[in-house]
Amino acid sequence: MTCLVAFSPCFSVRAAAPSPKADTDLLCHTHRPAECYPRIFQPTDEFQTVRDDQDLPPGLHVRMNLATGVKEARLNVPEPDKDPASSGLTIIDDSDLLGFKETVAESPTDFHEDYRQQPFLPPQHDVAESSLFSDSVAQVKDRASQDNDKLLPALTNLEDLSHSYHWGLSLAKDNEIIHKLFQLLLPSNLSLEVRSLATLVFGTAVHNNQAALAIALTHFYNDEWAEGPLEAVILALLHEQSPILLNRMMFLLSSLCQDQAQLEAFLDAGGVDLLIGLYNRESLGLHEEVRLRKKVTHFVLDHLMPADIDQNGTKEVDESDFDAEWTMVNLQKLSEEHRQPSNI
């Protein structure tokens, strides 16, 4: 079996499958019904954007649009007027591919080479979404609009959009909006809702988006911005009392610590002891204390513990083992290890 690659690499070509039923389940990430979309991607003869959480039926022509970073798919329709040899298409043998496994063709230009210099255009398929993103960014940047009533709708829009790889990367490349989000999460006269929402936008934009995280961090730790979001998060976790802000700061911390240098800086700043203090934090109310402890536990599991270790170092940790004793035992071990001088 062969697969054709033109401007964008494609992943799999198989016999065409019937379109999913029109009444398939919908996925809704906002309260606006118009923004819902089918759980199962419904292909046509034209390329359409595939959402990150949509399921793909078999038999589609799937590609990554290198100009936008968006995955697109359509029915595997023949193109008799196009000759691969004459049109400059690359033919790839994908006979070893199974199911929906996506294989990206090698390209002479690495898409992730120097992210900041790559053109990253608004998705042409959704003018309304592009306009919403641009207007919301402009609203947050506008010095004349720095009040709660004007910032909250714009930040809410950006939080919705920044779940997308494309919009997360677009935010990260804009040093002005990244600096503005950083300023909004700091203590100020603005409401806690604005601060916590700015924290959530920042964390969402770089969460599981290594390209966005790498670029966002380049806007800090320089002559103009000596410190970055990590330092602001540490101070907030030490002194803030708002449960929702603490939980969102933990989310941003976890997103930042996907970068190894940020994780090491956090640990060098006494991060393990900070986590112990958060785990034992009281006066937040039982429900909020439990939520915060879960955040701390998942941070330990995601960033500080090998995937196949438990208290005895003999078997994988099951989720049912994530209790207070397990977390505190491992935090205490990590704290002691971090205090020990290096032999290097």
C-alpha cells in the first residue's frame, strides 16, 4: 500500500469507510452549543480539521498542515488528474502501518526547527476562531482595559482556545501577551478570578506542548525580565490562601516543570519541602484540601518518581496506592535525598 505526501505528510491510506452517523455523540468544552462537535470525526471529500479529542474512523487520508500545525483529514478519494511523479509528490510505502498509527514522512525542513522563526498562520478553515483569538489577545494587552469586567471574558476565550496546540503555540510566540499573563497572575488590585484565570491560560497554553513551553521561557531570564513564572508560582504557593488559585498555580507549576531546567530550579529552591507544606496545608476546607493534596500527589508521580517504583521499589504503583502515607513517605525520601551533598 502506498501513501501520497504533498505539502503535508500523510499518515494512513486504506479503503474508504462510510461516514459516521449524523447523530453521533457531541463533545462540548464550553457552554456555547455552537462550539460542540462530533466525538467521531465525520469526513467529506474536502480536508477538515481533526480536533485533538476526536476519534478517527478507518480509511481516511490524514495529514498535518505544516503551515498551521493542524491535523486534517478527508475521505480517501482518488485524484485521477494528479500524477505523483509529475507533481513532485513523495510516495511512501506504509504497508507496515497498523490501524490508525500515524507516521509522518521525513521532510527536508524540520517543522520543529527554530520554532520562533517558523510561520504560524491562523487556521484558514475558521475565520471566526482566528478573529476571536486576535480580539481576545488585543483586549488583554490593551492598557485602557485593565479591569475585571473587560479582562475576564477575554481570558475565558483564551483559556478555551489555548487547549489547541496551534493557539497555545501562538500565545507563546507573542512575548507581549506572555508577559501580560505573567503580570496578571501576580498579586494586584485585580480580582482573584482574573489572577487564577490568567494562571490557567498560561498553564494550558504550555501544557503538553513542548514547543510552546520552550518559546514561552525564552521571554524571561534576561536583562529585562530577570525572573519568570516559576518564581511567581513558588511565591504564590507559599503565601496565597485562595484554594482555586493554589490549585491553578499547581497546574501551572506542573506545566512549567515539563522543562527539565525548570524542574531542577524548583527543586533547588526547596521545592520538595514546599510540596510537603502544601500537602499538610489546613484551613482551606476539607474538600479543597483534598483537591490540593491530589495535585501534589500527581506532581510527585509525574515529575519526581519513576513510573515503575513504589515504597518498596519492587512493583508499579497502582492508583489505589496514592494515599497520604504513600505521598508523605516519598516526599520525605526526596527531601532527604535533595539535602544530601552531591558526590560529583
